Amino acid sequence: MRNDRSELSVVKQAVKARLSIVAVVERYISLTPAGGGRFKAPCPFHSETNPSFYVYADSESFHCFGCKASGDIFEFYCKYHGLGFMDALRQLALEAGVHLGDMRVSSKAAEEQERRSRLFKMHELAQKRFRANLYGNGGKEAREYIAGRALDDKLAESFELGWSLDDWQDVVKLFQRAGYTEEHGLESGLLKKSEKAGRIYDAFRSRLMFPIKDLHGRVIAFGGRVIGQDKEGYKYINSPDTPIYKKGDHLYGLAQARRAISARKSVLITEGYMDVLTLHQFGYNNACGALGVALTPEHVARLRGLTSDLELIFDGDSAGREAAFRSVERILLHGLKCRVVTLPEDPQAKDIDLLLKGHGVKAFEDLRAKAPDGLTYCMRVLNNRSPGAIMDWVRDFLHKFKLERPEFVSKYISDLALGLGLEERVIRREVERAESVSGDAPGQRQIAPAPPPRWERDRRFIVFALRYPRYIHTLEQKGLEFILETPRGASLWLKLCGMSPHEVEEDIFEDFSAEDRQFCLYCRHVDLPPPDDEAEEQDCRELCESIERLIQYKNRHSNIQTVAALRGLRTGEEAAQKARSEDGDVVNELFEVYNRAAQQRMRKEHE
């Protein structure tokens, strides 16, 4: 295992030597030079308008002074893409041209990696097939449709449009020839299974195909638009969620628009595939699509790293207006600004495609010039609702806003009172009531309570062990596990005890959860004092004395030798026998100590 860890460390260093963290981070967020090899930006991991996220070129690390996210290129990649450490390592190693060799990983991690790799390859294979179909003999209808919609050939090529044949088995046979099983095809979302006959068939048939890509340019899903008569009752059908695609996480066209969004410092967000293509064709190459849904928190988080200025362009029907309303709420809660371009209800201009092609750029620019800011738009919508519905929304929105952006609540209360004809004191009273409800309001986000004092005490020991791992064995010998009072503290300590000091020093935390890994990296690298062996030894002595005092305190009614004896017990019978000889008031404490030690011992033995 130690050899595997050493090899892992070598691979990490090789990747870091070839990939600059600045270059990698800049793919996803716009960095501004801050001097001294530092770059800053609004943090992509929490809501803010002022930049507190810094990337350091010299140490190849990042740190947010707001949410405390911290780490190296791997931690950023994991956190931004929601990946495990080994997935991030493999992707970055492939990009850097670093060979992983025969480095062993857990069977679960290897299986998941193989699964994702297979799905990427299947989507790539399907995409090539759809492209070939479009320009083959069976694609004439689709090509005529593209021409009829006045889509530029270069644009269709850039977005890699395709065509699925009117054939139940085209992709089925394609996957069979490539060696994929029916189960693989079903998992990809590109095949379906008949409930009655149990027959496998193509999910997309006789449709114009829009590939959906991640920010690496890999196809991860498809949208399909019917041409001519709607045979299935749906104009559009979309890929289901899969291990490589979640609809609420991705925006259509963001891979193509990312650079323009960063350059223009703004983004146009519309609803559908054709709307995105039309905007790009008319020069708005900073446009992307929400795939027919209101913006999700994940959508906003992705865009926040590129710009803080969002412009919504949703259809003029009731569904489009409601989607815009919900989207604005999420944008404001993330501390971003936005405008809402309200499209007319005119059937000849109800979406951006019809508006631009039928009325031209000037008509669109006129609407943009009149576009209200997000809060004004929300108040216009609310003024058409009942007084009760208005107050419900105001109370819920301001309560959530206070949790996210407390510094701006007073201003929003004043703005809402003025725009909705309400009294400020009434709004403030309703917000105070919402605070006492503890999460009963619809859609209200639960907020974790402040860390209790016992975690702060546990944290002190864990942080010292992370910063000075050579003392882990000393603290273990003193019985640190017996005075840790939080599940998180006990879990982190157990994991650290199973690592060598070298592994902790090399930040090899791949078996940790994302939250714990971030915590460990933050403690290891932020605000470290200059090396001082004497000071470290003094700190260690003080901590050891604290452990002794806390053990004595926990067992103030018993003999300290009882606790020491409990540490060596192997069976519950022995523990019970020892407990019977003690004061009845301390029995529960003794069993608590015994159970915690026994559980940790069993885990170590299994490992």
C-alpha cells in the first residue's frame, strides 16, 4: 500500500509540473491579475460579488477567503466538477500526458471510472453516427429543415448537429457491433426497453439531434427535435439523467459560448436549442440554453465563475414567464445581477428565434433596452397575484436571502415595500416570523447550526495533527480517541491514524469525503507559522496535558486506571464486569468509552 501511495505522489507531482493551476482554473472562471503571481475572481463555490477567490501561481494552489475552499489543482478540479479524487487524477493525467502505469485503485473507483469512460465513448460513437446520418442519403429531410430555418451551415457544423434515422434499431446495431451490451445501452439513455415486449430500441428516431457537451467538449447527452408530423406527441425529447449527465447541471451551448461570456463579461440565457443557435447566428455568441427549465442553483454556480451579469430571454407565454420568475429568484440569491427581456405574446415573435428572424436585431435590441432588472421583473409578476400569495413569496424570499446575503436584506425590504405597496415594518415582522419556523416554508433551505463548542475542541487536536503529522502517534498513545466528542472528529482522527506522516504531508486524502478533504487541505496549507521545532514540541506537550485532564474530567467519579483498563478490554463481558464495580453514575460513561474504542479497533482490524 505504501508503494501505491508513493507512486500516487509521483503522479500528482508530474501532473502539477505539466499543468498550471492558473491555466486550468481560467477555463472555468475569469481571473484578474492581483500582483505577485496572484489572480483573483468571484468564488465559483459560494455566492459573492466581490472577489475573495485567489489563485497562487507560485504555490500552485487556490484559496477563498469567503467560504474557505482551498487546495491544489486536484482539489479545484474535484470540487468544480463534482468528481472523486481518482477521476480527477485520471482526467488531468490524461490531459498532461502523464502515464498512470499500473497504479492500483480501489475496485469501486476503478469500476466507476470504467463506467464513465464507456459512457463517454458510447456518446461519441452515437454522435458520429448522427453526423453521418445528417449528410447521408437518409438525412435529406433534416438538411432541408436546417435550410428552411435559415441556419448557417458553419453554425450547424460548429454545434455538430446530427440526425437520427427513422429506424428502431440503428443505434442498437451500432452498439452491438462495437461490443456494448443491452445493459450498457440502457444505462447510456440512448436505448430504451419496451415494457410489454421487453424489446430494446433506439431512444431517438427521426429527429434533428443536438449534442450537449461538458466544458471539456465531450458529448454527454442529446436533445432531439421532431421534423414534420409529431409521431410521438413531443416536439423535443431529451436524454435522461445518467452517470455523466444531470439535466439541472448543464447548459446547452455553454462549451461553445464560454470564451465569449468571459470576454463580454455577460451571458444571454434562453430556453431551447434553436433559440441558442439563432442567437449565435445573429452575433450573440455569449448565449446558452437552460434546456427548457428554469435555472437551477447548479446552473447559476457554473455561470457565476464566468460572469456576474446575466440576461434572461424566455418565451413570452405563461410557462416562459414563470420560468423567468423562478430563475431570477435563484440568480438574486447568488448575489448576481440580471435583467429579463420580456418577449411579446405575438405568435410571430413569441420566442427569440421568431423575433430575430422575423423582426431583426433592432427589435431585439429595443426590447433589451427596456428590460427591467430582476427584482423589478419579479414585482411586476407579483402585482398580478393575490395579497396572500405576494406576502408568502416576499417572506420566503427574504428569509432565504437573509441566509445567503444578509448585508443586502434591508435594501431589498425597502425596494419590495415600495414596489409592492407594502409597509416595511410588516415585511420585517414576517421575516422574523420565518426565522422562528426552522424550515417549514416551501422550498426553504435548511441551514446547519453553528459548530458547537465540542467540535471547536475536537478541531484543535485534528488541526495540530494535520499540520504536524509526526506527532499523530504521540497523540494516539495519549488516548486522544477517548476525548473526541463529535462524530466528525472521531472519523477524521481514525482516518489520520491509518495514514503515515508522509501521506499526510503529501496531502494524499483520496479516501476522504470531498468535505473532509477540503477541510484537511485548508488546515494543512493556510496561515501556517514559520517552522519552529521547539514551538511545535511545546504545543504537543500542552495538547497531551489537555488530553490527560479531559480524560480525568470525563471519569471524575472513577479511577483513572479503570479507563486505562478499559482500553485493553476485548469483550463486552469484560467491560460489563468492570463497570459493575464502579459507581452507578459513571457506568454510562464507561460504556461510551469502551464502545467508541471497540468500534475504532474493529475498523482498523478490517482495514
